[in-house]
Amino acid sequence: MKKIFVAALALACASFAQAQKYGATPEDSVSCLQNLSVYQEFFKQKNYEHAYDAWKKVLELCPTSSKNNFIRGNVILKNLISKEKDATARAARIDELIALWDLRREYFGEIGYCFGMQAADMRTYRPKNIKEYLDVYTKAMEYVEESAKVKNFENIPEMYFSACCDAFKADLIDKESLINAYDQAATALETIAKLNPANDKIAERENGLNSLFEPYAACQDLIPIYTKKFETAASDINFLKKATRMLNLRSCTDSEIFFTMTEALYGLEPTPQSAYMMAKMCYSKGDYAKAVSYLTAEVIDQLDSDSDKENAYLLVADASLKMNRYAEGRNACNKVLEINPNSGKAYILLGSLYAAGAGNCKGDGTPVAIRAPYWAAVDMFIKARNADPSLTESVNKLIATYSAHFPSADDLFTYGLQEGDSYTISCWFSLTTTIRASR
């Protein structure tokens, strides 16, 4: 008996839940299902005008029956708006479209996404109401963490910043606010990437965001803003991180404020990232030994991205070249190539190291042995050209310059060597190359 009672209770609960989903009463449920069928059929036919009345009835009786009611409703209303000629009627349709996002948010959550898309529709249909749609975008940006896994939410930060650009052009916000908005959008994308690593659209959105920011991100715009703000935020780690990252991103690393903020950040929080910044600062000042001292292998391996690691090792390689520390430079280049086998810059630096260090690689003292490192150098330049065709012009000049340092045909004949044969160089580097004569 008890089992029968429990089963009956479960059935009653299920029936109640079903009734709630399709309407508050049995009559509402019947009407809901009828109107669902009607509007869905018209929707499939793209007959949005005839779908409208039945869809509205569904929205009235059973809005929670499916989120598709809101997704399709957006399509229906946009179609009707596009065809409406009467200004008053069109405005009413637009109001209805914008209000639809409020209902969807109420019944299905996804608050950040709904605010963002509501703002997008406001911007599309009422582009002059910049403050209104920017306020709604701003609300959307308050829900980044909660919305990270919501489909298509990764579009919202870029859309938000685009709206901020509208506001800046209309003199509604100043340059500092625009720069802060960019940083907020970029940080939001980083958060989404961390919380939803399966999202493969983040890089595209980051590129779009950076393209929007490009016209406003000149050093002459950033430096005065950060210089002024540093006066009151010298011990604010979050500010220093954002500011130095931005100046680094925009290649403003030779500015005095970048040096000052980098030193302040390193003093407050000596992380691998701030050590990398210190190294870049020292390098730009010509203090190559100090720059390299910041970038130990342990520090570089803890940097945030492979791109930073690659660039850090390139810095070490170039600084080593300038200090005539050829073996250290070679090791750094090899580290770059482990990260990115197609780094043309690494191959150019390797070739330059081989050429610059040729005097330390005399072998058996013959003219051929003394000039053999130039074969290795040109080999690296050819690899650079193959890895990155955009370097072709500069690399061809290097090849022409250092090919002139090859042994002469007479030297090859004197020591019994043939062009095209293999030759092994063993000194501060070891490499098997091909014998060639200067032309």
C-alpha cells in the first residue's frame, strides 16, 4: 500500500511539473501545445508574420516550455521590424524585442549573456542611444565568471569595448576610461579562457578586440595617463601589472614611466613576469648583462605563455650576441626552436652568432677551418628564410654578405676539398655543413 501511495505521489508531482511547464491549468496546457505547434510550423516555413500571434500566445501561457521560444522569438521580431514601414509600429516592435531579453533572463538565467545581447539589439536598432546600451553592456560585464561557459558569451567583451569606442567618439567618456575599458575586456577574455579552456574562439575575439583598440593605443596616449595615475598608485600591484602589460603590448618599453613602474612592480612582487619586464627594461638601456641575469631558465619556464618564453629566450640570445657570449646565445636559440621550430628570428640569431664567433673557432688553423663557420652561418640564414618567408629580403642580404667570407676555390683545392662534400665543424659549436667556395 505504501509503495502504491509513493508511486501515486510521484505521478502527481510529475503531472504538476508538466502542467507548470505547459501552462497553469489543463486548458492552458492544451492551448499552449496547440499554439506551439502552429508557430513552429510557420517558423519552419519562415512565415514569421503568421507565426507571431501563436508565438505570443505561447509566451503568455507557457514561456518556460522551451528556451527556443525566446531564440525563435528574436528571429520573428527582427523579421517583422525589418518589414515594418510605420515608425510608431516599428518602435513598438523594437521595444518588444528588447523586453524579450528581460523575460529570457527571468526564466532561463544566463544573465550576462542576456544583458550583452540585449545591449547589442539596442545598439543595432537605436544606435544614437549610446549611454543606454553602454549601461546594459556594463551590466553584462559584471557576470563574466558566471557566464564563461555560456555559448557565445566570448563575443560580449569585444562588443562591450566597441560600444565604449562609440561613447568615446561621442565625448561621453575620456581616453583614460576607454583604455580602462579595453583592459577590462581583455581581462574578461583571459578569464573566459581559463574557466572554459575548450572554447577555441577566444584567440579570434582577442584579435578583434586588439584591432578595435589599435587607433587609441599609441604610446603618446598611454604614457601621460599612466604617468599621472602612477603618482597615486605606485604601490597598487594590480594597476602596475595592467599598466606595464599595456605598455609592453604597445611597444612603449623605452619610456621612462615603463622603467619606473617595472621597477616598482618587481620590488613589490618579484614574479617571473616582472623579471621578464625588468630584463626588457635593462636590455633597452643597453645593460645586457643585467638583462640576462633576470632571465634564468627557471624564470623563463614559469612565464605565462609560450610566446613570452620564446621572446625571453630571443632576448637572451641577442644580448649574448652583443656581449660576445656565443655559446650562451646558441643555447638560448636552441631553446627558442624547442618552443617554436619555425622561428626565423632564432635561425637568424644562430647564424649571426656563428659568424660573429668565427674568430673563436679556428680548428686546425687552415684558411678553410677559419672560414668554415660562415658556411654554418649561411645554413642558418637559409633556414630562417624557409621558416619565415617574410624575412626573405633581409636574410638574402645576410647570405650575400657572409657568402663572401667562404673559403676560396684555391683554398679548397689546396687542402683537397670538393664543393658539395660534407664538413664537420667542432669548436664552441658542432655542426656538419656543406663545402662551398666564395664567388
